[in-house]
Amino acid sequence: MGKQLYAVIGLGRFGTSVAERLYDAGQEVMGIDINEERVQDAEMVVTHAVVADTTEEEALMSIGIRNFDAVIVAIGNDMQSSILTVLLLKELGVKKVIAKALSKNHGLLLDKIGADWIIYPERDMGERVAHQLLSPNVLNFIELSKEYNIEEIRIPLSMTEKSLRELDVRAKYNLSVIAIVSDGEIIVSPSPEQIIHKGDMLVVIGNREDLTVFSNLK
Ligand code: ADP
């Protein structure tokens, strides 16, 4: 991916962490906050940091907000400011607006006014923690839909030193192995003859219930 231009509005914990990660990945990142202290604190981790009230159209215009590839609205508790900011961004024609919602109603409103992607950091993180507690062998997962996940699962001892063909995960557990992570190396589309060693992880795709059964094998 080439260099993209991002703006992060609201330099609290969430916004700063998004901005810092993007900047570390070599992207152009402008950090924006109404609070001067927050802007100063963020200066080291973004390309530019500016003080602005993003509920004011002129402020957004003078930043040239339309030129950004994506704008992340990370304003937290001040729901009114978050909504107004997103509304203005969409009115000004920003293509991709990503907004953080603190509650379901906040999220519904953001959706109504045209936010392109709504994030619920606390709800999602809570779900992840619960998921990880319920399935300790699952190291990572991606939710594809309500029913399907991709999960990175630590292989149970009883299944080690066998080939994928012998394990026959597809027939026995209704799951497809898309990769193996072995010693930090990733083997994509592994062959049926591939031997699974102790400590390896399988990246599998399938129904959540089937994944739960598989990740709880001993
Ligand atoms: P977190 O929970 O991620 O730390 P906060 O609610 O503490 O989030 O941070 C939100 C940030 O958004 C604050 O730094 C606040 O100053 C900023 N903010 C709030 N309203 C505006 C606004 N109208 N324009 C720009 N920044 C704003």
C-alpha cells in the first residue's frame, strides 16, 4: 500500500494509539484536538498535530480535510461533538469516515449520518477477552460474520507429529486449514503431507461452534 493521508480527530488514548500505529507504519498522519496539551503530547507520534475545534466547518476547511484519504473520529465522551464532526466531514465530502461509538445509540446515530465504519472499542475488546478466556488455545481470531470465524488455534498435544491428511480436520471437525504457523514461519495453503509439530498453530476457517469444539480438544 502506498502512503496514505490520515487525520485523527481526538487525541485521547484511543485516537493517539491509532495515530501512532499509522505513523509507525510510515503513513502521513495529522493529529487534531481542541485541547492544546493533548496536541503537544501527540506531536512526537504524528506527522503534524494541530489545535482545532472540529465542530466548526471553517476549522475543517482550513485544515484541508477533504484531501485526506481517511479521517478517524476518536472523540469519546462528548457525543454531541462526535456527531457534529462526523456530520460536517460527510457534508464536506470526506470519502472515508471512521468513528468511535461509546454506546449503541451513539453508533446508530453515527450510522444514520453516514459514518463509513463504526468502531465500538470497549464492547469489542470485552468480547475478545471473553472469547480468549473461553478458548485459551485461540491466539487470534477474525469475525467474518455472525456464524463464521478465522481462528489461529494452538494444536493439542494429541494431534502432533501427524500429517494434515492423517488429522483430516475437514472431515472430522468440519474446518478448513488455511495456514500453519510453525516456529514463527507461516506456511500458507499447506500440503496434506505437512507434518504438524508440537507448538504449531493452525489457522482455520469455519463455523464458530465447530471452532469451539476444535479449540477445546486436549
Ligand atoms: P479516550 O477514551 O480514547 O482517551 P477521550 O474522550 O479522553 O478518549 O478523548 C477524546 C479527545 O477528543 C479529547 O482529547 C478531546 O479534547 C477531543 N475533543 C473533544 N471534542 C473535540 C472537538 N470538538 N474538536 C476536537 N477535538 C475534540
